[in-house]
Amino acid sequence: MTSTSRLALPIIESNQAQKHITHNEALRIVDAMLHLTIDELHLNDPPASPQIGQIWVVGATPTGVWALHDKKIAAFDSDGWQYLDPKHGMVAWVKSDQELYVFDGSNWSRLDQAPSAIANAQFIGIGAVADTYNRLAVKAEAAFLSAQDGGSGDTRFSLNKTAEPNTASLVFNSTWSARAEMGLSGNDDFAIKVSSDGSQWKSAATINSATGELTLQHGLSPNSKSVANKLNLLADSGRFASEKTTQINGFVQPTYLQMENGATISHFSQFVSDSSDYGGPNAANEATTKLLVDQIREPASARYFAEFHVAKISAGLGTAFLNNQGTLSKYRMCSYDRIGRHQQSLSAYIYVLSGTVILSAANHLLWLNGSKIDDFAELTSSDGWQHVNAIVDYQPRLASQQVAEILPLFASLGDEILLALPAIMPDAVRVGPDEGIIPSLTVAV
């Protein structure tokens, strides 16, 4: 009698008598092997009271009626025990383990054991459901990548995009909404971007792929202590004096300030550190200037602060560089008459003596006392001393464009301001009210 090649089902021969016996035997084998369900793997002792339809995989050292049938599939039906050979690739559900197992030709192994290779898988979900967009989905406390044991010791995680206009990046989410992105976004420059709502993005830093140049589009936070207070490009360190010592003498009108529209600059007062205000022998300071010093220095340390002059700028009658952001037409008061990099930052204190002046955020990134100004601010004498941080010309400039606004400040005839402690710094740098103050001179308390 012949049989099938895989499951060894008996085949009815031509002119065979009692064909039903052969047919029934084949059905018994099919019934046992089809959708194979095993009660327990590797059992050596036959169960005392097997139920019809139950199946076991015999262990390596069987006893009793299972003797000599090691590693066979033992199926119990109405005709008693039948012993079948498992086939390579056969999958079975094991009741005792509540797991799927696969037969590799020699042994039964859990189907979810780590495979030696996964190639061309359509989706992989680990604790999550993968889909046609997120073909790999992982939901876990952490993920870990390490260099291969015995390998080079190196490890890399690579992201590849099709062409320069495409994106290859890492996105960081909060409550399923994007908040930060880093990578190659729309070009080949490395960028770090942030968002407060997942739709509006600001580029915080960019590294040019050709030059390696770092650009900080919005500068540094004033909380970055000792970063902004590094370099003042003004020759007099914003003190309106030629001396670089603790004490200074006469006021020197700065050549780097270009007055506009007939504006004039003059000496208003000098801050004297060793004055009677702070326990010294010299006369008291002018009240408005002392108010500024007390605002930026504790009285106990003001005696050791570097001396400086305060300048007064009076608006003229000119009508160039019109500004209509406020209630009245205003005109630019002064400009920075120096060639420099296209991004520069201003730190200064201003006080409105008379009239109303406009601080404009047009063509500037502007902060007033540390608060971002997106449009403009109107200042009057009731506002007292105000700290201004302006990042000027944050778009690239040509070298021939020498004159730039040092202060985005606009006024009209009769308006007067006080200017103190200006500092010009290279590149886009956020400057806080307590930074950028005479950085070229340090005096220990």
C-alpha cells in the first residue's frame, strides 16, 4: 500500500478490498494533524485517562505504551493511540503554554522566539500597531542600540532621504503633537527647530553643510550667563570715554553714532562710583543716573562699578526714515556707522526725557526689559529706564551697506532721550538687563 509523500496518508489501491479501512485511516491522520492542537510538549508518561481528540508530543524517554515512540505525535481517538511523525515547518498550538510552536525538523520552538533574520517585512509593531505610514512602531519605556560584540566598536543610526529638497529628521512629540525637530529639513543644512503647537515652527540653529558655519536665528537666551557678556565691539566699551580704567574723566562724543534727521548728542551726566551715594568721598550723582545704577547694581556693590557717562540725544526736524507705527509720525534718531557682520546685537539703556518715542521691531528682533516686542513700543518719561536688546539686520547685508540702525528708535522734533551703557556684539545674541554692561572691564568687589 502506498501513501502520500508528506503526511503519509494511505492511498486506496486499484481493486483494493475493504477500501473503507484505508480511507478511514487517512481521515484519522488528517483529523489529528490538521490545525494541530497539542495538550503538552515532551511528555514521557502517557496520561492515565486520555480523552478522544487529545494529542501530545512524546518526550525523549517515553514509558508505558509510548515506549519506542519518542518525539512522535501521540493522538488518541476512538481506535486508540496512533503515532505520527511531525513534519518540518509544522505549526501547532500548545494548550499548556498558550503559545504557538513550530517544528524545525528536529525540535519544537516557540514561534515568537527571535528569528535569525527578518527580510522584506511589510510591518513590524512592538507593543503597538504598525501601518502603511509608520511601518515600524514601538511602544516601550526605552530602546537601546549598541555596537556589535567583537565588531569594530562603532555604531551608527542612519537616516537617508531621496534628494536635497526632502527631509531626514528626528521629531520629538508631546501628547502626540510635535514640539522639536532636528535633521535635514528641506535642504542639506543641519537644523534644530521648535514649535509650541506642532504647526508653527521656528528654526533655533542651523549648521551650513558647505561651510560648517553655525547660525542662531533667534540668538541666545539671556539666561545663558557669561555667554552674551563676551565682546563689546564699541571702542569705548559703551562708557563714552577714552579711559579703560575704573574711573574716567571727560565725555567723548562717540564716532560710531551717526545722528539722523538733525538729531544732536551731548553729555548729560557722569556716574561717579566713589561718591557719597555709595559711601565715597565724592559728591552725589545726578538723580536720574543714580536711578539707573541702583536698577542694575545693588547699592553695596555700586561703589566698585566702573564709571561711565550718560549721553542725551535730542531729535531734530528731519523727515527721513519715516515710522508710522505709533500715534504720530516719527523719524529715525541715529544709526551705527560701522561695517560689521550682517547680524549684530545691541544692548542699551534708554530713558525718555520728553515727548514720545517709538521702539520698532521692523527689521529687528526686539526685546524690552526681557519681553519680546513683535510690533512696536511707545515710551514716555513715565516709563523710567528701559533695557533694550535689538538684533539688527538679521537678513544678510552687503559690505557696501555700511550704515545700520543702532537703535530701532524713532522720534520727532522736541523729543529727548538718555542713552547709557550701549554695547554692540557680533552675531545674533540675546542680552539680558544684567549682561553686556561694560564687558571689557571687570572690577572685583
